[in-house]
Amino acid sequence: MIIRNGGTMRGIKHPITHEIYEVSDDATNVIVNGKAGSGVFTFGGEWVSGDLKSADEHLCGWLGSERGENRFRDAENRTRKLS
């Protein structure tokens, strides 16, 4: 988890590109910020908007999965129930 301005965001730093991948506040997209700009992507890694046109689809998918979600949320605040 990354700490920004004293608060916590739900994101991770890409190990190769050093871009920051974080889940949007409404938990429907992934926001990617890097030196080349920023972009919004689906959890499947498809471009939605912004300067960046490509993202790591595997990292986007991980952030959108229950495993990724569980890393950033406690059991009472999950948006999806575990099966």
C-alpha cells in the first residue's frame, strides 16, 4: 500500500515502469500515473481516457480481483462477497 499526503490510497507501484496503479474512488477503474502522464483503464487493461494509452493488463486485473481488493479493504467494507 502506498501513503500519499498522509492518507492511504489503494494502489501499487509497477516494478518495472515505476508507474503508480490505483483503484478509482468509485472502485470501477484503474488510474495509472507516471512520468509520461496519466490514464484511466478498465480492470481488463483497456484504455478509457487520459494521456497514457497502454497499461499492464495483468496488474489492472489483479487490482480489480478479489485478491487485490482484499489487500486494500477490510472484510466489512468489501464490495463483493467471497464465495
